[in-house]
Amino acid sequence: MKGKLFLFLSVIFTGFFSCSEPAGCVDSRAVNFDPTITVANASCVYPELFLQIGLFVDTLPFEINRIYDINGYKTAFKQFQCYLSDIELTRPDQTVLSGSNLYPLLREGQTFFSLGDVYVESFDNISFNVGVDPAANANIFSFLNDPLHPLALQSPDTMHWNYNDGYIFLKMVGKVDRNGDNIPNEHESFDLQIGTDQLLRTVDLTINKSVELENDTVKLKLDVNKLLLNVDLQTEQNTMTIDNLPLATKIADNIAAAVTTY
């Protein structure tokens, strides 16, 4: 009888202590992983990863209507914006996190974009297109008429040409001093617009990013000054791609070097 009573009490105490063990997150891929926890619950929190591309002119922050010295001439921008597409982050094991359904529109005041939920993990590389991928360009009609598509949601009317030519994916509009008074006036304008599949360019960067925070960010910067390398705004004032393909190609070929890591 005593033996049975002892066994009964042992079961009760064992159950009591096991039920009182703290529960928590036991997934090492979560930001709140606790290696001392043995009882799992649904409390795991996973990181949300963001992409931030700061806009600069050389070392200065990019601002609309701010006067900069570009290639020796006082220059101000009235508009700058560009589309990104086919965002991919590569892990050390060469597996890829794809953001192929994202089309961030980069412009002043809009430089921070969610790439979605990830794990506590590392990424060696990031690549993306500056431009709209050919599949989306070819389906501009359906995208513009689908109110829920990312491009339709954020695309200003001025960021596409027509159903045949597709999207304008990089646009720089501004004014540059041409009369020597050191003031960029309205009549001293430039309008540079790039599109079509042949001018899409890929940016590929080593980032060595370890994601550890609940909200973590891959930080890059785009130097608008470098986009205009070897462009003479005194004479090279306009391109709608097709009407001035050499100038459009020159700007497109500057894209890869214009984007760098912090």
C-alpha cells in the first residue's frame, strides 16, 4: 500500500513540476529564441527584412530643388524616380530569397521597402534590376488595369509611355545653369527618361548581412551624380530613350556603379 501511495505522489509531483516549466520559443531561427526553454509555444517572432536605398548627390542627401554642383554646373532636380524589380538575396548556401513580385518605386521620401518575413540568418549578396522586368513590361496593359497589382498601385501616370513601349523605369527632370549666372532657371531644363527592355540594368552587390533584429534592414545608397557621369547637361538635355538612344544608353550604363553599400 505504501508503495502504491509513493508511486501516486511521485506522478503528481512530476506532473506538477513539468506543467510549471516555462514555455517559450525553441526555434533558433527566431529573434526571441531561448536556448534554456524546453517547452515550445507559439511565441516565436521572426524578422521582417527591409531594403533601404538612400538617395544622394555625391555625399549630400538628395533633395528636390536643392542646388548641386554636377559636372561643374549648378544643377537642381525637379523629379527623380526609378523602378526596381527581380530583387534577390543569396544565402551562404546559395539558396535565394526572391522578391520577384515586388516593384519598389524609388524617389525622394520613398526609399524604404519591405522584403517580407525572413529568419535569423545571413545573406551574402543582393541583386536587382533598375528597371521593369521584360515580363511585366510586356503585360503593361493588364498591370495598369489591375488595381491590386503593385505597379498599378504606385505607378504615377507619368511612369509609363504606352502599351507598346512599356514603362519608363528611370526618370530625371531638372534644370542646369547654362547662361553662366550660377542659377539653374526653368528655361534651362533637362528631361531624361529611360525605359525598354534593352536598357534594363542589373545591380549585383556583396552585402554580408546578418539578420538579427525583429526589424532589420539592408542599406544601400544610390548616387544620382554617378548616373550622370560623362553626361553633359549643357548639350545632352533630353531623351525619351528611342529618340536619343546613345544618351539613354550612357545613363543606363552608369547604373551599376551608382548603387553601392553603406
